[in-house]
Amino acid sequence: MFDSELEAEGAGRTRRIFLASAAVTLGGLALWSWKKSRVVEVVAAAGVPREVTIVLFDDAGNRLKTVRVNKIVKTDAEWRKELSANAFDITRRADTEMAFSGKYWNLHEAGTFRCICCENALFSAETKFDSGTGWPSFWAPLAAENVTEIRDSTFGMVRTAVSCTQCDAHLGHVFDDGPEPTHLRYCMNSAALRFVKRS
Ligand SMILES: [Zn+2]
């Protein structure tokens, strides 16, 4: 191969690399604005009405039975009617409430935390612990079936997003720096939960 051909090939490769990286940059900018809601949308896209398995609990936190239910699918307009603006942004748009701003991070009563959107039983106060983060934190869900964990790479971080199995509400994230016995920390948004006090 002649030098000139090598040069031409080298230049071509350089240009291709430049174009590819420019495309990535432009694509990245375009993606940025809707990335926040991507977690929820990906789940919704895959969630054409179908059955899911969840475990039912009474308000005292007693496990009742495992059931197959239709996934709850509603339009944004329907969710907006049922939820506060804050709860809508968090559960349907994967937003995060400000630390120490929610109503449950400092709650220490016995009871059950249900999904604000669909009443699915999610966490027990028995697994709640003081994480010091300003978000209600649990070391385990009531039932593994009731929450769905999804890899979330928004905001340049790789995290595991946690959503409600029955309605796909975004709840928060789970990290592996929790206490015994699971070493997990389910870092939830208060606004995604409804606390039912044990009577
Ligand atoms: Zn739900």
C-alpha cells in the first residue's frame, strides 16, 4: 500500500471517528431532556397489559396470599387526577424528592407502606432503619414479588431503580450499603408511599 493511500485511509478513519463522536455528543444532548422519565417509560413500553404476580398483605403486615393480577395501566391524565403533582412527578416521571422533605423519613411507627398509586403493599416499618439520608429506608421489601428492580443509568450513575410491580410506579433506588441482615438499602421517596398505621 502506498503512503498516500495510507494517509487517505487514516484521514478517513479520523473523520469517521469524529463524525461518530459528534453524533454521540448530539444524541447525548438530545437524550438528556427526557432521560429522567426513561426508566418509567421503558417499563411502560414493556408493560402492555399483562398479568403479574404479587403477594397480598393486610394492614397489620400479615402475608395473606400470592395472586396473579392484571398490571395497572393508566394514562398520564388519569394518574394526574389521582395524585398530587409531586407524587405524579416521582412515581410516573422517576423524579426524586428533596432529602429530609418527605413525610416518612423520620417516621418510627409500626405499620405498612403501600404504593401511593395502587395500594400494593411494599414495605413494613419492621425493616425500616435510620439511614441518615433523609429518605425512608428499608433493608427489604415486604415481598420480593411486589417490587421490580431495573438497572438505571440516568444522570451518569449506574443504579438500580425500584418500581411497584403492579403499576410500575417509580419508588426509589436500592443500594448495597444497607444494614444486616440483607446489606441492602431501599432508598424510597415518601411521596411514592402511603403509610397505614398498625391499629
Ligand atoms: Zn403501585
